[in-house]
Amino acid sequence: MLVSYKWLNEYLDLTQISPKELGDKMSVTGIEVEGIEVPAAGLKKIVVGKVEKCVPHPNSDHLSICQVDIGEEELSQIVCGAPNVKEGIKVIVALPGARIAGNVKIKKGKMRGEVSNGMICSLQELGISENVVPKEFADGIYYLPQAAVVGESVFPYLDLDDSIIELSITPNRADALSIRGVAYEVGAIYNQKPHFENEELIEESTAARDKIKVVVTDEKDAPAYQIRIIENVKIAPSPQWLQNRLMNEGIRPINNVVDITNYILLLFGQPLHAFDYGKLDSQEILVRRANEEETLVTLDGEERKLTPENIVITNGVKPVALAGVMGGLDSEITEQTTTVALEAALFDPLSIRLTSKQFNLRSESSARFEKGINKGDINEACEVAAAMIAKLAGGTVLKDAVVGSTVAVKDEEVKITLAKINRSLGTNLSVSEVGAVFNALQFSYTESDEEFSVTIPPRRWDIHIEADIIEEVARIYGYDKIPSTLPSGETVAGALTKEQLKTREVRSALEGAGVTEAISYALTTEEKSRQFMMRESNITRLDWPMTEDRAVLRMNLISGLLDDVAYNMARKNEQIALYEIGRVFYQDRDPLKNLPLEENHVAFALAGLWQTKDWQQAGKKVDFFLAKGIVEMLLITLGAKDISYVKTSAMKEMHPGQTAEIYLGDDKIGFVGQVHPTIAKAYDIGATFVAELNLAALLAAEKTPLVYQAVSKFPAVSRDIAMVVSEEVANQDVVAAIKAAAGKFLNKVTLFDVYQGTNIKAGSKSLAYSLTFVNPEATLTDEEINKAMEKVTKNLTEELAAEIR
């Protein structure tokens, strides 16, 4: 929201308060000031001039030689290339030595052999955005009013010496999206009462209802709707003061009628729309929902295909405006308009937001309807606009507004005690101090036994409960005056839960393994949320996502980590090892009625090189066994018992030959493996290995007790055994068979060779293991070892059909 300091001064006495001081004060009372800009800053030696004579340049077909009166004894010759320069107009003149926009210095010079003492300027050359320059001057110089005095600075005529304060308005303070709302806010800060003098409305005896009928189909769509008729208007450019005001507020002047509606929008925060009554081709206004396949050409020239979600203004048959968003091209105000139908309304905020989003049409009007408007000002805003149209466009206002619907406006009443205010703020305010705050806010109140009953006017529709009143007291009293206090009560020593402690251990273990923590968005796309899922689930979708890329809650951590991997790979990072601990969100019931189940997971992703090449070692790429090793280290850290790995090809996002599901007993708690090449290509990444575990389940599971044993004083004995088994037999099956038969002295089993190829029949593989035996109480004999190995051989043969080599 842009606020003109000059405009604000019309309602308050700010002569002793500088714009900077005002901005600082507003920022500390709740409405942040983004910045303060003086349009004339950096400009100098720019004056009013009058073109007394204008002739074509003899050596150019587009330049003109102008003799310009700049308030000096002699006329000044200036060569101008603007197509609209002519005799008799007042113009903006940059004198020799002047500074214009972009810090450009103007010098005397020659153009095609003719002397030019300065420059005749357009508004753009003064730094005014092309988006707000009136269309008739968009490609040429700007005409100043004939009343402008030659030789004087142009800044006061164009209000370039004003200070424009940019406010950052939060959704709860939509009342400050109007000059009147800001005036009340500033008045509360400086304990002043703003004074508003509205244009007096003079009506004709002819009733407007004789000219038009207004019907609202559903008052939920348009709780308030009225039309005023103004006849005999003459469309022309707005007076200079009005054009200046709009341009400083970032709005392009169009004509007197349209400019007045925009002026009222800024002043009251009440969007209005002006129809050309003659182009309606009807004496009826019908507000309804659009029909399927209905179309409307809006003011921007685009044809819009409407749906029943859109509220439209119709002439009883066809749409003439998209309610609250944009008017129709067929009924716009033009130079031929003589009768204006002026609309003032309140529309359903949700419908306006949906329509605005559907057509990607964000306007000043739609923004205010979405956030809320002052219901108490709808009628007044319409009356003031009608009176201004009568004054500036020479129109006559027909008697009374034609009302299709009306909304009941009443003050809000909130009760609160002084004790509650002081307890919440940590202050010791008196009744009179709190009362002074309410008076500054222009809130009437009654007080009895330190209990306030505060009446909130409709202009502050954000205030409903005690907390709102407490916030207002804190703002106006001054946040800087609120004392710093420590919490009272007994001090309780904080401590981490077992889950928090174990989670910290997980972080330390992963970081010790060389993996760096990443934090990804919990919101993602529907497609990514359904990838790498460890269980079936419905999605949980946001009603109003900021973007489609952040529309649903994630059901895995891997997709977020792959986005991070892609970001790093695109920036030539060759060593990527990232992990994340976070929640995934499962929804087994109706997502519109029930909250999702939040489950804590841990996941990591490895890509590129694990070990870089240097003078003493070769580079090493990440692989499946590195990822599995990190998983095993993590499970050891968590003390998980009864863990098993099962090869799987069921996950379409994972490589079918390099993926294993991880089970805790009979429950699946995760997976580890390589991302499928097609998925990796979709993320624009290379070979990537990932794992994801249900951390909540692991933390809740029974832990393997930690047992310390003394190092045996007696020597360990190692025996090797090689076998041929079916290639379908898993390593963990072989290890389990060995442990089941080897006896109590078996200390360790290590796989040291895997072979398939020559001399091994198809469909089989050769495995070689090293078995380590140790007796902590005596030296093992060959006979004991041989017996153990015989049992191992027998069990492998019987259980796994192994062929011992």
C-alpha cells in the first residue's frame, strides 16, 4: 500500500512530523514501513515552460525546433523529438545543467546543426513509471495545466515533492488498505482525530429506480449491492491534482469517471465499478453465478470462459463484468459515455479469490474483496463517488441508490478487565492510561470496577476477542514501554526425552559417517509425494497452496533429498551425501475431515564420488554396499535387533537389482538401494543411492542389550569354507545356517569371496566365508573345531542344498 504524505496531511496535522519520523513510528506500532520515496529526489533544474513557437527541423523529418518561454527575458530554443509537441502548450523543461531520471545530466548542444538549450521532458524522463503515465502521453511529452506559471519548478504541479510511504500490510490489517484507514492509524499514534470532508451529494428529483432494476440471486454471493445512476456526464481527463494522486499511488489515470472510482478505492478501500449505462442494452442488473461455457471479454481484451464458480454482473441476459475482479469491455466508460451506472458492492471473499486465481487476474479491487472491506462505508463511498462525478464530469445524480441487497452493520463489543491486560503485557497500567489508548483509537467504551466494555466500529473488523484488544493496547501504549520481565513460578530443569536423545545419536552417527544434514520442504507435488512410499496412503492436500509445487504433504523424505541432490549436481558438486530427519504424513481416512498421521523418518541420499582421486588413492564412487553399510551402522547405533534384508523389485522408483527392503522382525521399517535410472533422469541426477527408515518404529522397538566382555586370553582359530549355492540364496540365509550349527564358540562370520562364471554352473554362485572360533576359558582343540565345521557343512547341505567345495 502506497500512502501519500501530502494526502494524509489533509486529514491530520503532520506539519511538525517528518515523513521519516512518521515511518519509524508506524513501524514500531504494528504496520511495517517498507520505505519512503520522494519522486523528486535526484532531480533538479526542471521548470514549467510554454511552447510559443514550434516549426519542423530543416534537417530532420521527426524533430521540431521550439521557442520556449521559461520565465526569462528571451525565449529558449529547444529541439524536441516528441510527436505531440505543438504551440501553446505548457511543458516540462529540463534546463542546461539539470538532472533527470537515471542521474542523466542535460547540457547545451546541437541536434542536426540546430542549438538546443535543454530538453522538453516526458513523465518517464522524470522517473515516473510507464505503467502509470496517462495513455495519451505514453509516447510523447506531458502537457501541464495552462494555469502553471512558466519558470516555476514543476515538482509542486506534479506532486513530485511529495513523500510516498510504502506500507507492508498484513492480512489482519486490511483496514489499512485505504487512506482513511491509515489516517485513523496515524491519528491513534499521535492522539489526533482525523477530519474528513466529503463532497456534498445533490440529487435530482427523478428516481434511479425508474431507470434500472437490480436483482441479486444469492445474497451469500453479494451481501451488499447497489447501483447509482449519474446522467449527462462528460468524459474528459481528470484534473491535475487527481491525476497526480493516482500516479503517486501507482495507478494510471484513464478519465474523470474511472479515475474517481480508483480515487474512492484508495480513499475508502471500497472498490467501485462504473458501467456505461447505454451499453448495458437493458434496464436491469442481475447478479448471479455464471453458466457453464458462458464467456466474457474483460477490460484487458481477453475472452474469459466462465464457470459456475464465478460471480458475474449481467444485464439480465449476458455477463457484463466479472464481479469484484474486472469489468467487461462492452460496457466500459469511453468518450461517448453520457450516463453512468455506478456499482458499490460487497462480494463473497472466497469466490473472488477463486475467480482471481482461476483467471490469473490480481487487481486492487480483488485484493480488497479477498481481505475484507469496511461494511459501514459501502453506501458513503458510493455517495461520495457520485458527488465527485457530478462535480468533475458535470453529471446529475438521480435520487437514491437502487439496492439489490444490503448487509446489516453493527458495532462489535468486547469486554476485558484491566487485570487481564496488565497480566498479559506484564505492565501496571491504570484505568486512565488504558482509556487514553481507547480514545486515541476512536473506540468508545464504558468502565466499571476496572472492567472495560469496548465498542469496536466496523472500520476495524479485525477486532473480535480479548487478545485483539490487548494487542491494540500494546501497540498504542508502545512496545518499547512494555517492561522486560522474567517468567514467574518454580524453575523446572529441562531434560531431553529418550527419543530426543536417541535422535541426537542418529544425527551424530550419520554426520560421523560423512553425511550432511539437509532440511527439505514438507510440502511438495502430488507426484513426488507418492514416490518411494513405504505404505499405501491417501494424500493430504492444502486447500490454498501458494504454488502447485507445494500443494500436498510429503509421504517420503527421499524426493526432497533428490531435489537437493539435483541442486548440488547442477552446481558441479561431485561429492553429495545428505540426510534428513523429519515427519512424513499418512492419511488413512477422509483428508477433508481428519488430520494426517505424522511419522518420524530418517533418510539419506548418496551421489557422485565418496572418495576423490588424489596422488595416493584412486577415486571411489558411491555404491549399494556403501549405502547398506551406513544403514547397518545406523541400526547398530539404535540397538535394533532381529533385522533382516530382503531383495525386492516391487518399488518402481528403485532399481530392481540393487534394492532391499529392511525388516524389523516381521515388520517392514525401510529400504535401501539405487534410485531407478528413469527416476534419476527425471530429477536430472546421476546414479544415486538412498535409504529411508521408520525412525519412530526403530526408537519404539526392543533394543539389543549392550554387553561388555573381556578380551579372551586364549587364541582364536579361523577356518574357511567355500560352497556353491543357488544364486537365489541370500548371504543372510547362509550366515544364519552357519550360526545355527557352529555352536557357542563361533565368534564371527565374514564373507570374503563371491564368484560366478567359469566352472560354476549357470544359476549358481560360489561363496567363501571365514569363520572365527574362540573359547574365552580355554584353548580350542582341532577336534572341537572339526566337529563344529562338520555340523556347519551338514546344515548348509541340508538347509540350503549347498555343494561344499
